Amino acid sequence: MIKRWVVLAGEEGGPVCNKMGGIWNVIDAEARMLAKLASKKEIECDLKILVAGPYYPTQGSDWNKGKSRVTTVDGLEPLDMNEELTSALDHLKSEGIDVVTAETEVDGVPVGYLLFNTAYYDSIITNRHGQKMTLANAIKTEAWEMSRLDSMAFERAPYGPEYTHYLGLSYAVSQFVRYLVSLGEERAKKYEDEAISEFAMSVMPKMRVSLHCHEFPTFYALARLKCLGIPVRTMATLHATVPGRSSGYRSLEKVAHHDAAWEPNVPVGMATLESLAKYADVVSFVGDSTMREAMLFHNLNGIVIRNGIDLDVSYIDWKKKNLCRKKIQKFISENLHKVFGGELIDPEDILPVFTISRLELENKGYPQLLDSLLLQDHLIRHRRLEQRFAEDMRVVCLLITSHGPKSKDKLPDGFPINLPSEVPVGEEIRLNNMIEELGIDAESMAAGKRQAGAVLYPQWVGPDDGGLNMKVDEIMAGCVAGIFPSQYEPFLLTGLEAGREGTPSIVSRACGFSDALKKVERLVTGLGGVVVVDNIDAAHQEMILDYALALDYFTWTYLEDQVKYRLLCEESFALAKLMNWTEPVMEYYKNLMVSSELDKCMPPEMIPEMSFDEGGE
């Protein structure tokens, strides 16, 4: 009998095909690191790790039809069905809830997947309190009775299908945990003699189950378990807040002024699900800014556990960096000449920098970034007057952001230097217009009017994207620096990813990454492999100047002092290596393993049963 179970649940929990954003990376990293630690016997070896998430069997079966995620377990092994797991899944099956299962192995330790398809819950008929209704409606009724979730109001909202799915997913996860916890009691009850049963319960190894829910889509699961009195250790992790995301860059001002009012555009149903984190034994946040938001909007308090990064290499791949940089430099130089004419700029005179993000212009600080590039141009011109900067030098910032992937056959030769007006769409158009209005576009750089500028890269990056045809890590490795001026950013994993490639970066104080930097020991001091710019308390002009000066610091050091520049790269790499997943996952583990009521078992008959029949009326 396995004595310790850890269930990691989330909308993005599961195989790679369930990835929708960065939260998948966190759940996957936590599961894998737990397995690695168990393999090295740094934590309990008798540990069953399960990842719970949704199952989308076909395109269009997910709640977000635009994403059209399809879940596949191809290439994974069948789940090892021990007695406890078989019994719990059989209980679910008796309710009409099927679970797609699979398993992978990390350092000899299995990691299992439980994937729930909630789409058919409105076709399963249950008898609740003598009244027949669908499983979907029974879940909503119970949610109202337990947590006063007004599903009738929320399901009429534009996000109704999404909300309903989250309730169904949470219900399935909590039912699985509930049945798992009850197994010890069930086994003891098998003995006819009451005294023997009591003795069996006293000596039987206790089933300890911990549930870690990432983000609000599964927070109802931990709320339901607590309301039912199931003895399980629960943890809720907020990677952002729903009201904070809705406020975006304005959330900084709201926190500063203690303005707890939700914006009119807040999806109330989602925010209400998020508030259910209060039922968790432990609430954690990925950064100080998220914790401040949660306290402001939900009166939630807790602890900060930063994100991390997978970093298996012990040194910077300088060969990779040099090859990638030369490829980017050659591409920009040749296409500036091919598209706009003029003299061919020596590739070595191209200094590529980058930013990469979702297409949220204000939240990601694109206006501030563009203003700082304009100021950077003036700084370079000043250096030219002092004959300290080559006339042909160009600082080219790649703005990698897009509404979605574009068909390669519809992109022109020389994309994105060659970016005709018909290629950008939506907010891509607005961003490109902002670049042109400031006069820091590719054509201005080609004509020698600007020595610093921006190139919009409106495409999902990949080896066959129709542009650079490079992977994200290769672009990061090949650039002189990364710049991430976010006005709203719960953590900023891209800052760590740049560090993994040995690329220095500039980050804003608003992001959780900058909070984490305060708590780690810098292995190379006084150089600034990662520069933090204050975008909270500093005046706008001061902030823009600081971004420009930081960028100037990296580019000028690259040109004038390669020894120091390599040390900057080494420091950014050392910080990323220091901020791997070992410490945060160990913090998760310690908080999940705390014993409270876990030595108790809950008899299944103490929980109201619902009977289920497959099919319609």
C-alpha cells in the first residue's frame, strides 16, 4: 500500500498537448522535480505522483474553440494500476466519470496522468435528493449549497462554457481524492468483527493524500474537499489574480492606492472561483506583486514560492551563442540592404537584442520599450560625436509577439524586415504603427536615420517560421541582451530562460522575477547580469532613461570589453542556475506534507451519495 499520494491539478495539467501557457511548465516541472528528489531519496521514496487535468479528445472539444487543444497520450506508458488506484477509479466509473490515464518515468520514478473529459457531464443523469438531474446540474447545485457559487448567473456570461468546465474538472478531481482517502476505512470495514475492524484501522498504514491546485480552474476541488470534511492536505497556488489581470498595468496604481474595487471587465465567475483559495491549508504566490494583489482583491494571505527553470547544463554553450548571433546579424544586415537598399552594413555592426511576450502592449510595457529605444538612439549619436561609436553600428530590438502562427507561404521573402502592411493583424498593426510613428523602424535604420530601432516579429517562432527559422532558445542565445519592461507580470519566466542561454537581461521591478532576485545570492557581484528598472515608484522620464541606460550598458560593454561582457553572461547564467526548480519544489513539498488531520480516514458513507445512470432521460 502506498502511504503518500501527491495530486497536482490544473487546467494545464497533463501531457504537453494540454499546454496553453506557462502554468503547464510549472506543473510539469513540479511533478518531474518531485520524482527526481524521490529518486535521490531527498524526499519520501514511497510517493505516488499524479498530475490531474482535462481531456480534450478532438479538435473543438475544449471550451476555447480558438485554441482547439487536443489531448493525446501517444508515446506514454499505461498507468500502473495498483490496488488503491484501481479502486478509486472504479468508484469514479460507477458515477459515469471516465478517466484517461497514462504514465511517464523520471529517473526511475513514475509520474501518472489522470485526464478528465467534462464535456458529457450534461448527458449523465443522477438522482440528487430524490430529484433527477444531469451531473452538470448536480455539480452546480452542490456548489451553490456548499460555496454559494451562483452558477446560474455565471453560465449566462460569455465565459459560461469555460466556467462550467472548471466546475466539472474540480468535481472529478475532488471525487478521485475523496475515494482515495476513504480506502483505508473501506479496508478496515471488511472485517465482520467490530473489534477486529477497529484494531485493523489502528495498525493499517495511513493513506495520506495531498492536493496541490495551480490557478483558479481547480480551486473548487479543494474547497469542496474541505466543505465535505475530507482529511486531505491542500495547497492553492496563484500565478496571477483575475482582477489583477483585468486591471493589467493599472493594478500597480490600484495596489498603491489600496483600491480593491474590481474593474467592470472582470469575469466575476472566474474571480469567484479564485477566491475559493481561502479553503486551502496553504496559499502560495509566485511573486510579491501577486501576493499584494491577492490581499487587495480577495483578502488572501500566504507565502511566496517563486517559479524556477529546468537547467541541466553546467556551463554556457559559447559556440551556440556565437553561431546564433552570427546568423541573426547576417540575416538583419542582408535583409536591410535587400529590402531598403543603401550600403550593406557589416553583420558585426548589428547588435541584436530582443523581447518576447504575449501580445498585451500596455501590460508588457511596449510603449516604454519603444520610448527607451528612441532615447538609446540619441545616446548612440552622442557617443558618435565623441568618436566612441561606429557610424554603421545598429542596435536592433526584435519584438517577438503575435496573435498566433502565420502560414509560412503567406510571408514575404525577408520577413520580418520585409513586413508589408497586409501581414500584421489586430494589435500587431497598432504596435507596428507605434514603431513607425517614432521613426525607429527598419527603413529608418537602413537609411542611417536611426542607429537604434525595433523590428516587429509577428510570428510564433520556430525552425520553419518563415523568418529567422530559429528556435526561441537560439534567438535568446544569439542576442546581446533581453529587455522585459512589463507593467504587469506575475513572474517572468523569459528572464530565467534568457539566463539559461547566458544572455544578460533588463527586467522591470513590477515582475515577480525581480522580487525573487532579492532573495538569491549573486554569485558574481557588482556587475549586473540582470538589471532591474524601477517602474513602480520612478517617474516616467526616469524609468525610460533607466531602460535606455541599461541597454546602453550591455551593448557598449559588448563592443568595448568582451571580458566583462562574458562575465555579465556568466552572472545571468549563474542566477538562472541558482534559481532552478529544486528549492521551490522542495518548499511545495514541505507545505504539502505537513500532517494535520491526515492520519484520519473518512468513511465513504459520511458523504452524501448521488446515483448515476448513463444516457438521457
